[in-house]
Amino acid sequence: MEAEIKVTIHPSVSSKMRDLRWWIHIAMYTVFILGGQTAGTLLGRLYFQKGGKSIWLETLVQLVGFPLLVPLYYISPAIKGQANDHYRSNKPPAIKLAIVYLSLGLLIAGYCVLYTIGLQDLPVSTYSLLCASQLAFNAIFAFFLNGQKFSPYILNSLVLLTISSTLLVFQNDSSTSVDESKAKYAIGFVCTVLASAGFSLALSLTQFIFQRVLKTESFIAILDILIYQSLVASCAMVVALFASKEWKTLKMEMEGFELGKVSYCMTLIWTALCWEIFAIGSLGLIVHVSSLFTNVVGTLGLPLIPVLAVAFFQEKMDGIKAIAMLLAVWGFVSYAYQHYLDDYKNKGSNAHKVSESQEQR
């Protein structure tokens, strides 16, 4: 009879291995978000700078990559689990889900159009710095919809991000005064701020829906929302593209693109892929951490874009932009630190409850 050999792994070693895998996943999803967002934004600006003019087409390519998420229903390990099984057997009525997907999809279509107008009319460095205001809007909407409190760090973040955005109103950018009219600059400025507000509203509404309507944040529920809201938004952009008759000018636009027809197609294709990589990263962080943390990570990447815009588009980084960028980073750090304190407090509270339950036993 052969001797049986049993290998016992110490619980602390197993826990460390799980923590390491968790951090690897977080790092990978963070790279997806930062890389996808940065490359997608710069490619969008390249499209307009080299002769692209269709707002509807540029918005559509930001949304149309959602079919790449469908295989996750079958191949992702996160598809298994009690939370997903419970969601499948206790889904809300179809009409309620349809209203949720339709509302979020139209909201996303709206703020994506506003983002595209801002990207068309503003220097990409100014555009990205204005996008940082989404954290301030997120704090406001989270206060009303998600019960988030205004701590001193959150208030500090609100003030800094507001000042950062306000400074950009007074900048005297030579690229704007020559190539862009003051009216276009004003339109781009307002549209970008409104788009940031719309993005933050959608994020808070999504969290509200998970808490009050779906009552779960299972992988299947998150994947359903990402796919169906993107489907609604994409359909809205297709309707707008044909209703505006811009589709008739796309062939002429492609032929007149400064970098050539192949580059025109590749710019649009890579824009779609980059934003879908961003979506996959967002999905991963929402599942592993939270939607608010996902927003914070996305905002972290915004100060990178002005630096790259100087290198790729020869935009000037004047004093006002530099100060606005530093204030935006400061606001981000203040906001992120508050979430660190909240997370630390929650972990301490959970550990205390566990120790109490063990003592009672």
C-alpha cells in the first residue's frame, strides 16, 4: 500500500497568494483604463485635426465596440458564483430592465455627443483638464443619490476642481485664438463641462440602480448593463448619423483625410478598440472594487493627456494650464484619500464584527 502524501498550505500563504492575484488584476484593469482612455482621446483629436468632421461618427465609434464584451458571458471565471445564480433567478421584470437600459443608454449617448463636441472645439489639453470636473459632479450627485457625505477632503476636492476649471476660462491660448474662434471655444467649454456632469450622473444612477433596482452587483448584472446601455446608445447614434445625412459625406471625408484612406479607417477602428479596452478595465474594477473607485482611476489618467498633447499635437503648456493641471491632481489626491479612509474604516469595522462573533462562539 502506497503512502499518501498530503501537502498542507498555511492559511497565511494562501491569503497572500489571493492578495497578490487581486493586486495583479487591479493593476491590469488600471492599465486598461488609463491606456484606453488616453489613446482613445488622442485618436479622437487626431480624427478632427486631420480632416474628420462627423460628430455622430466619432461618437458612434466610442460606443460600438460593445460586442467584444459578449464572449465574457462564456469564458470569464467571474461568471460562476452564487451572486450570479441568484441574479439569474431573481431578475426584475423585463419592462423595468428595459426602462433602465433605455434611460442609461440615452443618457450615455447624450454626454458622449457633448464630449465629442468638446474634443472637436477645444485643444485636447484643455479638454482633458475640464473632464477632471467629473469628480466634483460625482461628489454632488453621490450626495443626493447614493447618500455620500461631504467630508473636509471631499469639499477640498470640490473647491480645487472648480478653481481648476474656472482658470481655463481665462487662458489666452494662441492655438485657440488663431485656429478656433472664441465662440467655438465657449461652446466646447460648456459642452465638456455638461458632458462631465452627465457622465457623473450616469455613474451615480448606475450605482443607485444596483442598490435599489437590481439589488446586486454581480458580474452578470454589471455585464448586462454595460452591453445593453451601449447597444441603446449605439442605435441612437446610428439614427442620428442617418437623420443628419452626414453618412452621405463620409466617403468625401475619407478621401480628404490628410493621412490617407487607410489611416482614416484605422483611426476609427483603433478608437473603437481603445474605448472598449477602457470599458473592459472599468468592468474589472467595478467587479473587484467599486464604481466610485473606477471613476477615480479614470480621472487619474486625465493629467497625462495634456503632457502627451504637447508631444503629439504641439500644443502649448502655458502657466494657467500648468496651474490648472496641478490643482486637478491635488483635487484628485484629496478625493482618493477620502475613499482610502472610508475603505480603511469599513475594513476595521468588518474585522471588529468578525472578532466579536468569534468571541461569542
